[in-house]
Amino acid sequence: MDSSEENDADLQSQIEEIEALSSIYGDEWCVIDEASRVFCIRISDDTHQPKWTVCLQIILPPDYPSSAPPIYQINAAWLRGRDRMTLSNSLEELYVENTGESILYLWVEKIREFLMEKSQSAEGPEMGKTMTTEEEGHDYDEDDLPDYSVLKLANQSAQLFSDASDDEELPPIKHGETITDRRSTFQPHLAPVVTPKQVQRVLNNLYENKKIASATHNIYAYRIYFEDKNSFLQDCEDDGETAAGGRLLHLLQILDVRNVLVVVSRWYGGILLGPDRFKHINNCARNILIQEGYTDTSEETSKAGGKNKRSKGKKAK
């Protein structure tokens, strides 16, 4: 089968899958942008009295399902740290086990199973641990839908499932100085990365640290440069701090750093910081990038003047 025939077959499979999902899930299934193949579905642990709810956003690449997985984002203010990583790993395993097949129904039911297990083992987010976040009490709303211009930056993130071997070396992880304001504490972490699998390994390693895992938010962004294609693989995660991941990725783009992952942990202190929280997140990230030689202070000065200068970057080891 040539590539055009394969693409036609993929498109037909997508149409059939979307029709089936719409029939199964009804109003829970939502078409965001049919032309761009962007969809979302609201998933709960219980249809009548839901305690735990997430919104799964999906982009279907042209070569799904034959050779690429859906690009996805799980959106829920309460889903952070180890829970988010556990669920993402489950979806990855499902894809690997069913490569080349339509996967969305299996993903939705896996997420529902995860929510049901969570419901049986703990009280709901509104009755259990208090949401200590700037987005307090904001569990799910139509306005929670993410900025799809950011989600589309992950258009090559299918490589998370296929690139590199499981025994790939863990990159060295650096930890930066903390910033504290009104009892909230921010700390950056940085690692050189050249494959998506390394990104995942670094995140898994960070979440093994109890202090980092207990952070209210672990916001991250990464950029990987593919020299042979002259293109970037880049993505970000808010971890419940709405818009913070996109702002962090924008900083990496402005500084033109490459082959690097930056994570900023925030421990919320009980006092709302408003827009200052974004300033502290970006300052943390900027400081550790300077510390590790990915940019320098002279370039920071030019950035402050509104210019988008290229940085030297740093070779990934």
C-alpha cells in the first residue's frame, strides 16, 4: 500500500472511529475543530454523581492509527504529580500493546477505570484535600479547554511512544535556587534532553522525590531540536496552574534554547499571588538556564528590551 492509499485508509478509520465514539458517549464527546481533527471528551467516575472528572483533548495526526498515536492532553486541576504520570504511562502502554489499531475507546475506558479506582480509594476533590491553588475550586468548566495552538506544538509527540529504548540513560538533573513570596515557594529543575523518552525519564525521576511530588504544581516545558529536519519537538504542562506551561515554553522560545527540559515546582503558601506567580515561575526558569550556560545575562538584557535574540544554546551531553 503506497502512502496516499495508507493516508486514505487512516482517514476512513478516523471517520468510523469518531462516529462510533459520538454514538457511544453522546454529549460527552465534543468536536472542537473537525478540519484540524481536534476533539475532546469529558470522562467521569460516575455518570450520575461524579466525584472525579477529567477532560481528554485529542488531535488525530494524518497517519493515525497506522503509524502514529493521537496527540493528547489530560485537563483537570486536581490531576498532578504522580497521578498524572501514572495515568499517562497507562495510556502509553495501551498504545504500545495496540499499535496500528484505533485506540481512543480503550483510552477513554482506561481513564474511567483510573477515576473509578481513585473514587473507591479516596473522597472526591471537593470533599477531600483542600485545593491549594490559584485556581481554587475550579475543577472542570467549558473554559478549561486548553489553548490548542500550544497543544499542536506537540504534533510530533508520537515519538514519546516509540523513540529511544527503555534503558536510555537518565540525563543529569540540576536544581536551582528557590524564590519565596508570601509563603509560596518556587524551585526550578533542569536537564539536558535529546529525546522525548529522556523527558519522561527525568519527570519520573523528579516525582520519586517526595518533596517535589508534594508540590502544588510542577510546571514544565521542553524543546528538542532535530538538526536533520531543522525542526523542534516542544511541549509544556501546566499541572493545574492554568497558562503557566505555555508561558514557560514561550520563554524557552524567546531565549532560543534547545535540547533542554525545565521544570518549576511551586508549593502554594495559602496567599494568592495573582500574576506575580507567572513572574516567579519564569524568573526561576531564567535563572537556572543562565546558571547552566544555556543563555547569558547580556542576552537577558536584550530580551528585556523586547528583542528576540538567538542564544548560544548549550550542547546536550
